[in-house]
Amino acid sequence: MSRTRRMPMAEAVTLGLVATGAVSIAVAALTGAVSRATEIFASPVAVDLPVHDVKMPEITDAAGVASAELTQSVVTFETLDAGTRWLLFAESALPALATILVCMTLWWLGYSLIRQRAFRRSMVPVIGAAAVALVAAGMIAPLLGGIARAQAVEHLPASAADSFWTFLVQLDGAPIGWGVALALIASAFEVGRRLQHDTEGLV
């Protein structure tokens, strides 16, 4: 790869827009995490709790409807222990952190491409960190949220708690898949960096 040939203006502008968009998304994710923290650590706090076997007769009796039931209820707690609040915050903070790391990776990649230095030594650990963050967001965040909601259900009266799941974790495979894909991309960048180093040595 030549370090002296100038990149075409159209490509440079496109990469600059991508880098700018990545930074904007990262700022939005950070702002959302801060806003969510404000809601969680305030009192009262609203918690989405999964419910089961709660029918909706007014809809079930409608023409053409076989059955209808609720799957989620928003319960507002006047008091909730700090441990549960921190778990709820971690559930939303991990995806936000993964988004920020991915966006920063895109920004660094765009900047490196503009400088025509895509195979930097720092590129592999940057992409690897984003991959780990995505996998953690896809696996750990739902688990922490499930634990937090299980603890919140314990604050409800026994008669009301029977309608809620004692413990329920819903995994989203998309972040995990993207994390694995980024790990493979990091491996490809490492191979490219080595090939570039060997080529420069021959020259």
C-alpha cells in the first residue's frame, strides 16, 4: 500500500462522513446510558417485569381472536435496593458500552483508511475489544437483567408475584454473532498487517 498516493476526494469525504456518523452514534449511546442511569437511581423507579398466564378477556372475546395474554407489565417501585438498581443499570450500560466501542472502532478504521494506514498495529486490539464487548453485551447483559427482575419480583406481595416469572433470561443472538464476526475481522487484519510488514521488508 502506497503511503504517498493521495486518496480520491470522494473516498475521503465518504470515510469522513462514516467516521463522523460513528462518533455521533457513540455520543447518543453515552447520552442514553446516562439518561437511563438517572431513571434507575431515582425514586420511584419503573421496572419491566415479564408476566405469564395473564389473560386479556376483552380482546379474547373479540371476533377472529383465538387468545390474548399479557407478556410484560411495568411495575413502579417506591423503594428498590441498590444492588437491584445496579444490575438494571448494568443491563443497559453493557450494550451502550459495546455500541461506543464499535463506533470508536469504525472511527479509527475510517481515520486509518484516510491516512492509508489500515493495517496499523493498534487495529487488531481495537477490533478485538469491540468484539468482546458485543459478546458480553449479548450474553451477560440479559443475565444481569434477569437477576435484577427476579430480585424485584421478591419485593411484590405473594399474591401478585405469582403472575410474574421468578427468573427469565431472553438472549439475543445478534450481538454475539456480530462479536464473532468482528473477531474474525480482527484476525484478518492481523494477517494483513503481517503481510504488509513482510512486503515492506522485501521492498
